[in-house]
Amino acid sequence: MRVSVVIPTYDEAGSIARVLDDIPKALVSEVLVVDAGSTDGTREIAAAHGARVIVEPRRGYGRACLTGLKAADNPDTVVFLDGDYSDRPGELGRLIEPIREGRADVVLGSRLAGGLQPGAMRWHAALGNRLAASLIQRLYGIPLTDLGPFRAARHEVLRALDLREMTYGWAVELVTRGARRGYRVMEVPVSYHPRIGVSKISGTFRGSIGAAWYILSGILRNRLETSPTEPGPAT
């Protein structure tokens, strides 16, 4: 199974080398770092540690994920991972195993069901994730506990879903559209650690409110969309 890893970055010079060095090379075909115009040397460090670097100056988490997805070299599965070392790349195998075994189409790494280390997630972020997961479970019937940034999906599914969200609502779009089209969405526990550096989202009040809006509004908006005409059968 060909696995591509996509890592959105912005000023992650203090952590990106550790992230790249910890990715299990035996499981991965390529690593793409999609950089939003870092000025601290992130791109140079990433290239020196074996990543293919793509510059995407237009901001937006979803945009970075979609840019990396478009540039991936014919993968079977794509893994998305943050560049701050809060998730542990060495646990990548947990996410791709259900896909490799044919048990899932989309796999999310749950920080709240796994090993959430002290200081890794602020209380409002944990509360917001539980609320979002609870809404998805109620509206879409998927038993989730978290909407973490460590996730994997079959490339065929990612293309079929026609994802367009450019913000932090991209993860919601992936999960909710996948569920409505009949794809198998599941989660596995992953550990979560204090990030290296300051978060651009949960580290600020404005960033937290903005991310919460995109996520919660996306959950409701996608539920009200016209039902897909071509549901994806479980395979």
C-alpha cells in the first residue's frame, strides 16, 4: 500500500525535524510538507530531512491539505499530520492498519480516547472537541470522541468526496461527507503531547473562536446539504 503523508506547516522550525525523523519510513512512500510561507527556516529544515516541500502562500488549513493531496504521487492512502510534534508520527501504523485490512475508509486518531498528556490540550479545546464529536454522533451516527488532526483516508475516497473547505472545517467536511455517502469512518486511540512552540489556533482566543465556528457550522451545514446521489458502498 502506497502511503503519502501531508503535513501543513507555518513557522514550525523547532519541531518539524523531529516530526519527519519519527515517521516510520518502512510504512510511507513519500512525505509532503505544505508550507504557508514560513520565515523561520521550516522549509529548509523539512527539505534537509527528506520531505518534498510545497509552498502554498494562501492561508487555510483545508487549503494546505488539499494542496498536498493534489500533489501526492499516486497514493493508495493519505495520512494528514500536524508539524508541531503534538501527535507522535511513530503511531502512524495505528491509523493505516484498519484501511490496509479493509475495515475502514477514513480513520481518525482520537486524542481524548488515547493518551492525552498533561498540558497537551487546553480545557476549552477539549470541551469543543467533545461537543463537535457529540454532534457528529447524533446527526450522522458515527461514534466519535474527537476531531484530532492525525487522520488517514483512502485516496479514492478523498477524491470522490470532492472536498472544498479551505478552513479548519475541512476535517468536518471529510467526516460528515464521508458518513453521508456510506463510507466507513472509525477512530483509533492516539497519544497527544504538548506541542513545540505556540499554537496559532488554541493558543489565542480569536483563533479558538474562529476554529470552533468553522467546525460547528460545518457540522450543521453539511447535514442540511442535499443528500448525495452516489453513495459510496462499503468495500
